[in-house]
Amino acid sequence: MNAIDRLAKLDRLSSLDAAFLSLATPTTPMNIGSVTYLESGQLRDGDGRIRLTDLRRLVDERSFLSPRFRQRPERGPFGLGRPLWVDDPNFDVANHVNEMVLPPPGSEQQLREFCSQLMMRTLDPSRPLWELWVVDGYADGYVVLIEKVHHVMLDGVSGVDVVMLLTDPTPAVEHPSAEAPSRHKPDAITRFAAGLVDELGLPFALAGLPARAAITAATSLMRPEQMKALLGEAQILGRGARSLLHKATVAPRTPLNQPVGRRRTFEHAEWPLAEMRRVSKTFGCTVNDVALAAVTGGVRRLLLDRETDPGSRFQVAVPVSTRSAVEHATLGNQVAAWLVPLPVGVADERQQLEEIHRITSQRKRQGQASAVAALIGAANRWPMPMVDLVAHLTHHQPFANAVVTNVPGPQSRRYLLGARIRRIVPVVPLAGNLDVSVGIFSYDGEVAFGCYADAERCTDLHVLTDGIRVTLEALGILASQETNEEQEAVAS
């Protein structure tokens, strides 16, 4: 937040948040969310009906703990400056927490179809940009909660914070006593002046650059340790920038990068976290590497099933959180990204995993995420028309074939109104030329892979989830063989 916003008491969107708002179109509504499966007993009253009133009360109480749930983005006077977060004076939790009953037989396919349709509905911009849907009638006996939030409000890590906010660590329900804070709403003249300054942020920054550079240099000369730190940061940013400017930064052309339509399809696969940890320990890599290897196997199978040459690589954008420990429980987007070429041309699962580990280790050394974060931070000084332009160009970006995001969730049980949460599956939105996305979320010992895709381009999305399972099973077998060989070598 700049000095003008602080003085005027304005809560302005970051450029990244504003970009997600601009990205929204009828074919890319930019709704991020999750599908949560809960044991149904505690969620029903004596007549067997969903306790919707109690759920609305709980959400209403806890929304005071995170003001974003009661706010909406609003453009400044004459559209000047990045949008502001303003309180919704007519906030009513009943507009945001709803119930839906699946018709018989209440199959998993019906649930997925409803989820896909729901995620494509545009949120009402006159209200806070989120909804919770309680789905009853599911044949497997669970009650399902579908969370739908505009990406402007949160990223994956802050999505975990929302889970923690709305749920409890035990079946006992805590009722916070928080009340709505009083907030000052600046008048139109103040907002106009602050918006004008925001639009002029880039010229002001450029004009003051020589003076700031001179002050920084003088201060650093007097403090050698500061100079050393600055040089270290500059080296990291330089390496990261060079990695982004490499010719391999441009992704190859694939059948999964056609313009998206208005319909979506959704599939998911699950795997024990302990098994993925065992594989990562055996082969000396990270759980994230194992997850990316699973996606590699799934994409390879999807392309081969279409009788398409998978080529040598399939490049994915992997979001990396830039959120510090003190910034947890604050919403909004604080992410950078790696570009990771998945080795879909390699058939052997172990070789896939080894190549991914080599690439992700290289990305860490290169500081690619730091370079992306620096670019995103610099965009906070851009005028809003420039932010809008870059956001719209994202729908035609040439750098990634898909987005794959991996977010670690809580590894202990969580409860909603006393009902145990059994599974949480993420839903990651598509950009204009990305026909598939994969969200990965770990909770209570299970890793869920949520695969979301354009319904016309990916009628065979189940091949991707099947490929993820097959790859993880193969890696587990390879890890067991490796362990047995080591034990035999020690014994001999």
C-alpha cells in the first residue's frame, strides 16, 4: 500500500488482483474453488434436513474475521486507479450460502456436472465475490460443499486459510464473538485524487529513479553488509530474468491450447500422501516433484490416447507462494511462478521423475520465481489501462500449456458444524488458451488431483486422471524395488 492510500485510508487491489479481475470473461469467469466431502450426520437436523440456517450463522460469524468476505471490488471515480475494496452495506449471508439437492440417483457424474456448471456462472459484481453451495442427495452418503470464489479474492495458500477459518479442529463448534469493525469510507474527491496519483505511479517512479538509486548507493557504501545483500539479490534476479528470456521459455504447440468455450468438465484422482512421501524419500526428491511426475504421466497418456505425438515437453506454469509467515490469514494473491517443462516424451516413470527433479532444482537455483515476483511487484506502479491490457494478453500467452498448482493443506482432521471433512478437491480456473488445469491439494493424509478442463476440447479428461493414478502406482512399485535392492545389497 502506498503512502497516498494509507493517508486516504484506501484499501486498493494489488495489480495482480486487479489483473485477475480483468481476466474474467463469459468463457473465463476466473472462479477458483474446491469440492469438499463431509460426513453427513452432524449436518442434519432431527428431520434429516441440512442445517442450512446453522451453517449460514457460522459463516456469517466467521466472515467478520476476514473482512474480504463482506467486501467487493469497486472502480474509483471515472475508473481512475486500481479498484478498491469497499464494504457491501447490504451484505446478507443468505445470498452466498445456498443449498442444492441432486436428483436421483445422485451419482458422482451428476455432482461433477453440477460443479462444472456452477463454476462457470458469473458472480454478481454488486456483492462480495464468493458462494458456498451445500449439495445433498449424493448417493455415496456424503454431503458435499462446493466453494466458489473469484480469483481476485485469494490464491491457493490463502484458500487454505479460508478452510482453517471456516472449520474447527474438533467436532466442537466455536462461535467467535467478533463484530463488524467500523470503517471510514473516503469521499469521492479523495478517491478521485488518490486514483489519479495511482495512475501516475509509473511516471513518478521513473522520475524519482535516479535519486533513489543515488541514495541506495550512498547508504550501501556506508553499510558493506547491505551492499553484499543487494548484490546477492541482484544476482538472483539476473539469473531468474535470464531463465525467462531463454528461447525454451516459449511453450510448444499442443492440442490442449485451443480457445476455451463456455462449458467445463471436472474429474479427480486421489493418492495416499504417505506413499508419495515414500517415493520422494527413496529417489531423493520432493513430494511436489512426485506430483508433477504424476501429471506428466497423465498428460502423456492423454496425448497418446488421442494418437498425438506428445513431443519432448509439455510446459506448465507452477505457482509459487511469495506469502511470508506474517501474511498468512490475509486474502488476496501473493504468488510468482516457475515454468516447468514436463518430459512427456519420456516413457519411463523413474526417468520422468529424475528429469523433473533436475528441472525444479534448477529453477530454485536460478531464482526464476524471484524474477517473476519482481515483475509482479513492479506492476503495482502501472496505470490501470496497462494492467488491463496485459491481463487480456494473458488469454493468448505463449509460455505455458497448462497450470499445475500444488498447495499443502492441513494434515489433521477438520470439522464443519461437527461434521468430519473426508476429502477436499481443488478446482483451478482456465485462461483463454489453456484447455486443462490441475490443482493438487493434500489434506489429512490424502493428495487430491482436481482436473478441470474445457468440455469440448477434453471429452476424454478421465484419461488424464487414470494416467495420474497409473504413474503413481508405477512409481510406488519402482520405489519398493529400489528399497529391496538396497536391503539385499546391505545383507550381502
